[in-house]
Amino acid sequence: MKPSTVLTVAALSGIPALTALGLALTLHHGPRELTFSDQGVKVALRLSEDGARLVTTFTPQRPGFHLYSVGLPADGIGGLGRPTRVEVAGSLRSRGPLVAESPVRMLSIQGTDVVFPVYPDGPVTTELPVAVDAHGDAQVLVSYAACSPQECLMPVTGHPVEIPAAALASMRG
């Protein structure tokens, strides 16, 4: 609810304005997710409600584009393709491997005998088990590459996302 709406409701119901403003401020703690877009993909990061997983959703902004599997080697296959990766540092510590909710399919590159593990076209959500230290800022490094059958966009390697300590609590849920 916007502060102006809270003030209007307060005025109509007889609630003092300062109390209403306090209510409006408690309703809006800050962003639940952090987002950025780079090389044709929108990336949204948030913590799970219990704070035990960093949930990242990768959404190609053009139809017909897919992302490579988290299991792809760091340098791709024969230098082609880049894995989807989420790495943490600072007040976030990894407690296990990155997993994706989407099924992996094998994609052949026309004119070659190379086969890549990719996700179906469209959004992919990953989860990284994390431990959150209540003190200090966190850093997240995000890597991925988006391709269609006709075109591959430049890979994104280690895109930094800085998360101030105060923002970690508001990202849950």
C-alpha cells in the first residue's frame, strides 16, 4: 500500500497520520529481489523464505532463446557455450551445489558432432543452498549465455551483484 493511500485510509478512519505513516513504512521494507539485465537475459535474485537458498531466475528477453546447463564445463565444449553459474562470497556462503528446476535436454549443433546440455527455451530458476552471516555485505557473481538455434549472444561471466547487509533480510520470500 502506498503511503498516500495509507494516509487517506487513516484520515477516513480517524487513525493519527504519524501512526499511519509508520504502518506504511513497515509495509515496505525494501526490495524482495534484485534484478539486472545483460546480453538479452533478465536476472532476478532473492533469498528463499527461510533464507537457506539463493533463488535466481534467468529469463531470456527474446522468444526462442535457451540457457546452458549448470553442468556444462566452465569453458564450454570446444570453447562453445557457457554454463549457468551463481557464486557467492562475503556474508553468503555456499552450502552445496547449484541446481536448476528445469530439465536438461541435449542440443546438437548443426554441422558438428557437438552436443550441449541446455534448458528448454524460456525462464530457468536455479537454487543455491547458502548460509547467511548477519554481518557484512554479500557478493554474487552470475554467469550464463543465451542462444537460439540461429544466434548466440555474448556470454556473461562473473556479473557482480553487491548486496548490502541491510538488504539481505528484505530479500527473503
